[in-house]
Amino acid sequence: MSSIKGPTNPTKPRTGFSRRGFIRGVGVGGGAVGTTGLLEKEAAAAPPANVAGPGPVPVTLTINGKPVNLRIEPRVTLLDAMRNYAGLTGAKRVCNRATCGACTVILGGKTVYSCTVLAIDAQGKNIETIEGLAPGSSLHPVSAAFVNQDAQQCGYCTAGFVMAAKGFLDEHPNPNLADVKRGLGGNLCRCGTYMGVRKAVLEVASAARLKGGKNG
């Protein structure tokens, strides 16, 4: 009686090493070594980074045309530097995430949210704030128009709106209502005084056209 037997040469168990695995490993390893060497060369050739901090460092801000010398950590925002170190509290810390515009200032001729700018990066540029618009006893034309048009209620957004309005008028001296809506679209008013704000901006523009001059 015959019986079925298995193969006379059964397959040997695989080991942890194979020619294909060896070739694959050499290719990957060689690429890694080559890449690492290249990165090391690039790092050696790169100029040293200009690192400041993490502790307080000297920072000079030009605020409303005057130098203000501070010692602050590099992580401090322009908004916090003005409010907590320079004593200028006109710009308000409301959302602190670049959505409301209450902290708007004019930096180097451009309106910015001061909560998004590091104070150390604002050096060398003039920073215009609400405190610098009318250093004397007279109101700036934009501020006066806000009063005339009843464009403020609780006041948290007012300084930011005034600065945004001034920056907008500096670049667009002859706007229409649609222009004003777009130009001030980055500022929010929880009290809903948008109509008064827009009328105030148009009042300043109209007065400037009659005088044939600038908006102040």
C-alpha cells in the first residue's frame, strides 16, 4: 500500500537576511548618509542666526515721532508693549487674534493690528497711535467727525476705528460709501455704530475736498 509523502527537500525556514533586503538596505542607507552629509555642509556654510532673547532685550520704538526705549522679551507684541510698558492704552486689547481691529495703529504708513506685530519687528518704523493724533487741545478731524456723527458708544472699538479711518483716508482721500464699507471692513463694532462711522469718514473727506487739502 503506497502512501503520499511530502517533498523530499522541504523549504528551509527564512532567515532575517536576504540579498534583496541587503540591496534595499544599502540603497536607503547610502541615501540617508549622503543627505545627512549634505545637510551638515549646508549648516556649516550658513551664517550664524541673529538670535535675541529669550529674556528681555533693549527695543526702541518710534511712537508718534518720539523714541521710546524699552526692555522687553522678543515675544511681546506691539500692542502689549504700548499698553503694558509704554503706558499708551488707546489701542485696546479685545480679541487679541486679529479679528476685531480694536488695536489698530498705523505702522510705517500702513494700518495694522498691533496684536499681530512683535514689538521687536516694529523698530525703525514710525508708529502712529490715537494718542498722537491730537497732541494739543484740538481734536483731529477724524476724531471730531466721530463726535459729530455719534460714531461711538462703549468706546472699545473707537480708537481702532479712528486709526483705521485715518489710514484709509490717507490712501483714499475721495471715497464713496461703498469704498468706506470695504476700507473699514476689518474693524468690528459690537454696538453697531457702523452708519455713524461711515458718515464720519465721508464728512472728513468732504471737508478736505472743500479745503483742497489733506485730511489732517
